[in-house]
Amino acid sequence: MVLAAVLILSIVLLYTGCTTGNQDNKQGATQPGTTTQNDKTQTGDTTQPEDTKQDENKPAETYKDGTYEGKGDAWEHGSEDATVEIANGRITSIVLRRLDDKGNEVDYEKWTGQEVDGRVYPNLKEYRVEMANRMIEKQTYDVDTISGATVSTKNWKVAVQRALEKAK
């Protein structure tokens, strides 16, 4: 009975973990406007039986090799899309794009988080690379959105998800 309770507690701790409140970015300082809710620190006994361990080098899902396109949902300021490359069943490259309301890719030199002509544009130049890198690292579209560019980052996730659906 005690062994069963310890096992259940260990499993609960394994799957819940503790969220960290202050994650550092690549430059070593926390950027305002980013979220870190998917970054977790594991606590407790993380030992799993051999037959349930997942190979850390193998993605949770295997995809067909190729290049796949996906589009996010259109909204008042345009849309987002993605090109995803798969090699050896793994995501190897993701290109995220922000399109204006006419379907043309935006000039990312305007989208650097600075004020241009009285309007502050989110730093899509950096965010699109950061999100793509996180998706490749985690081998999934399901990564945190970035506040300040919430609609674009949500739509990039949708675009990559739709591309990956084609790769199944």
C-alpha cells in the first residue's frame, strides 16, 4: 500500500514539475513580453520503467521527409505562414513569415520592436527566428507564444501545425 502511494506520488511529480518564474534568453537577460510557461523544472523521482522510456533522440512523432507549407488564419492585419522541412523523420528547418493584408511578406527591418512613423512594430524579425528554433528543438509546433506579438505567434503555431499534418 505504501509502495503504491509512493509510486503514484512520483508519477504526479514527474508530470507536473515546477514552473520557473524567470527564464533567461539567449542574451542572458529576461526579455519583457516573453512567456516561459512550458519551461519546467522536474522534481521528485523521474525513474521510469525501461519499457516506457522514450528515446531522447527520437521525436514523439515521425514525419515523412519533404518540405511542407502551412498557413495561419487570416486576420485584420494579414496572416502568417510557415515552410517546414523534414529529414529523417525530424523537423530540420522552419521558416516563419508574416504577410500583410495583400499577402506580401513584410519588411522585417520595420518589425524590430522600434517605433516607425509613430507606430511601434513588435520585434517579428527576432520572434520568428526564436519561435522556429524552439519548435525545431522541441520537435513540435506546441511552444509558448510571445506577448506583444500574440496573434502572429499563435498563427505561426497554427501554420506549422497545418504543415506537420501534411507530413504525417
